[in-house]
Amino acid sequence: MGDAVHDIAKWLEACGRTYKGRIFLDNIGIDLAKLAIDDVVLETFGRALGAFTANPDDLRTARFEQAATRAIEAKSLFLNGKPESSATSAMACVVKIDEAFCSYVFDFTDYGGIGAFDGPEEILDLIENANDLTRVLRSGAILRSRLPMVWMTHENILNNTLALHVNERRATAARDELGLLGYNSNDDCLGMFIFPISALAHHVLRRPTSFDASANLVFRSNEQDEPCGRTLNLSTVAPSLPEYVTTPVSLNSDTRFMRLGTVQESSRFSWLELNARTVETRVTSVGTRLMGLG
Amino acid sequence: MTNAISLEEDIMLATVAGPERLSDLLLDIMTGTRLPDGEKNQTPASIVLQLLRGEDLVAFRRKIEQAFAYGLDKWPLGALGAEHQGIIAATLLSHSSPSIASKVARKLAETSKRDAFFSPQNPYVDLLVECVLRHAGDADTKIAIVNIAKQEDWLRYVPSIFFRMANIDVGFCQFLIPEFIKACQNQLDRGHNGYIHAFDRSLNIEALRQITDTLTPQQSAAFDTLFLLRSRRFSPGSQIEYSENSDEGQNVRYSVYDKKHQVAFKPHHENAMAEAELQHLRDNRDEYLKELIDLGLKQERIEKELEMA
């Protein structure tokens, strides 16, 4: 368990021994089959992986996940999925409202600083009641994840889905429907930013790929011929809402904010259950191709 | 087949191996090389915050804190970007042990790299100020933070510092009042009076009253203005003009003009002070009434004694 990776063969071996690794390889297989990524992208990944795994000094704590993450980031293999599309309706991005996120996006100087609030719920009150969101937004604020990208879905589809739940369950439902395993504590406060079409006029929406998700996201590449991905529902482990990835988005006067509330319970998601849906032939075939590239 | 090793398990193993190994792992977490599950739409600081607040990790919190203290000596803090410095800030904030957090906060304030940490370009600077002030137990660290805050670019953070300290250290109030006034002025110029309301909510007024004797005339003038501004007369929506002038005697005078109510206040002017005192009387009517009654009874008794004599 948890062997350090020193070459691609070992990397593949480590992948094969873990549920997440097998799922990751299977996802790459789907992406290739559906032309969401092409051979050039796979080759770039393989060679970057080979470069990392050839140097043990660079792998102080490396496991297959770390090696994959570093290869993807080194060669900017995220945000290259196909097909590309433009926004045809308002899009929504669900976020967790905590002190770290608020410090990054909001400026509460006029309200006595972030320490003047008793907790995330009080912050949600302020943001939601601000008639003009720009009064609380940090100047030049952008929305992004750890990587310079954002995951989005259609606002109307998400809202219609959430409307099936009572208010108290909306945050939990959003978490499950959008596969947001990172928002898994009982007291996580969620909200969503809504962007009209005009706010995304210069943004390309892409179908998410295994490289956008890396190996640490609950993710399943879409097996359908669609311009979007299909978020994995954490409750059912089945394809759920459409999702796209795009470059970081500016938060400004066009942006709206909506409170979703507090997550009520931890997710029941298990990697084992998702692993049961991987296809052995795809895992083997992608592994063989990567061995030839490193 | 085994399941993927979780980050929590990784931390447990590193904990057993000692603070050096654990601090290496923490650096990997902060730089994104080692991540927990599910980082979609999460900022780096949120990821670390979430991880270190995980219930499973409570037993290891102290070890993690020790590793942070250990790592701060050898991590290339200056080489880390603002994003990663923010992660450290968020992590500090998540700590519950005052002693170790104070140690780390002091290290941040005293290190030669502190300018990078406390730079306005650091998107998590508010958070960092909050957590340092919350955890820093010693006066030197607080003075270091205040000195940073007194730089011009830092004026916007003074209220946060002021609120955080006003309830704790009376001495620092004296230090901060003139800066706070400037920050209020800047804010009022922009049409906001949030500081005044926050001031109302959080200030330890009695602590402030105790320091009035030690104020310089300039600080005293600022102090008067602060209390005047605090008056509930300035409701949201009031259009307030605020100005600072020096007269020939080089005394600084602060003046406030409420456009909405067409009322001018000059705190150093007799009438304005009378107005402020009147307002204070109104606010403390019952207390003053009792004092007056006591005085009246005392006066009555003295007069009777004089008559008898």
C-alpha cells in the first residue's frame, strides 16, 4: 500500500492496485474513445509522467495520484477537452462559503472585516441581502478552483432539480447532484454564483475530461455523445447533471448570488461502488499505450 | 486489491514518523502536490482548512501544529506565492491551541518575510490579520502587527485590528484611535458608515473611557469625534462630510456635517460637546436620574443640618 513510484510500470502497478487508479485509467479510455481528448494529449501526459517517475528525488512522497497530478499540471493538460461550446443559458457555480473562500473573493472592510461576523450563515445573510453584489466583492475578484478553472452547470436545470427538495435539504442535494465530495461536512455552508450568458461571452465551455478531474475527484467521463460531461451523483453513483469546465470567471455587477444553506449529512459515496463500474479492457489498453510512451 | 490510501491515512503515517516527515507532507498539501478527495470549485486555502478541520484528525491536531511550527523554520516561505501564504494563514486560523498558534503568529510577525505575508496583494491578508490577532498572546507580536497596519496601504485593515484589540488590550486602543479615525474618514468619504456600526457592536466603551486621561490633545480630539460619529444620529443613508483641519495653534480639529439632517458637529466646539454630552445624558437617563436624586437627598440633608446648626 502506498509504494513510492519510480517509473511508469510502477505507476501503472500502483494505479491497478487502487480503486481510484483503475477509475482514472478507465476515464482516460472513455475520453479517447469519445474524442474528448486525442492521442497527442495522451502522449504529452505519458511523457510528463515518464519524466517525473524517472527521477526518484522528485518523488519524495509520490504515489500514483501525486505523479499524475504533477504531470497534468506541468503540461497544462486541463481545460483541453472537446467539444467546445458557448453558454446558451445562465450558468451556475456552487461554492462553499468559509473564511478562506470569503477572504479570497469578498471584501468586508466596510463591515468591520471578516472577524466581525459570527459565522458563515451571517456572511451568507450579508451577501444575499446586498442589493449590489459589488459592494461586498473584492475589487477584481475572480472565481476559480485550485487549478485555474471553474466547474459549472446550467442554472435552470440545477434550480429545477433543487426545487424537488425542501429548503433545508437544498445544500445537501446540490452537493450530491454535482458530485462535490469536498463539501462533505455537516456544517458546510453552500451558495451559488449565477452568470448570465453575457458574462460568459468570452468563455469557452468544455466537456470535462479525466485530466480536468485528475485522480482525486469523484468523476466519470461521459460515455454519451454530448458537448457536456455528466456529473456523478454521490447518492446513486449514476450520471447526473450536465457540467462544463471553463477558465476563471470575473465576479462583477453581472453576477448574482443565491444561498443554498447548510449541508445536512455526510455523503454515502464509496470508491468501491464506483470502481465496480470500471471496464477492465479499457484499463488494460490505456495502460499498454502509456507503457509505450514513457 | 486495496483501496487508495487516503490523505488522512498518509497524515497518520507521517505523524508516527515525526515532525520532519509530517512537515514535508504539509508542504506538499499546501503546494497542491498531495490533495484530499474532492477539490472541485475549492480554493487551495479552503482545501487545507477543510482537511485540518476534519473530525478524524482531532487526535493529530497537536502533532500537526508542531509540524507547522517546525516547518516554518525551514519552508521556503519567501518563495511561496501569495496563494500559498494564504493557505498557511487559513491553517493558522484553524488551530485551536492558543500556545502553538501564538508561537506561529509571533514567528510570522517577526520574520523578515512578514512583508510578503502581510502584503495587500495576499488575497488572504484579512484572514491572516484576524488569525494572528486572535492567537497572538504577547504584546510584541501585537505591536509588530500594529506597526505594519500603520503603513498607509494598511489603513483599511485598521478597523479589524481595532475591533480585535479593543476588547482585549486597553493600551492599544490609545495607540490605534487616530488610525481608526482616519479609516472612518476614508470610509465616510466613500459613503459608508459600516465602521461606526461595527464600532457600536464590538467596542468596550468602558475600557476606552479609562484611557482618556493618557491621550494627547490630538488623540483626545479624535476620540471625541469617534464618540460623536458613534451617535445614532448617523443612520444608514445619512450623507456625512468629514474633515480634518489644523488651526493656527496647530490643534487638529475634526468637523462633521450631516447633509441629510443639515446639522454640523464640531466636537471641539463648546456647543458640539454640549450636544454630545446631552446625547450621553439621554442614553443614560436612568443612571443620571438616580445620581440626581441621590444628590438631591444629600443636598436636602445638608440644608437641614445647616438649619439645625
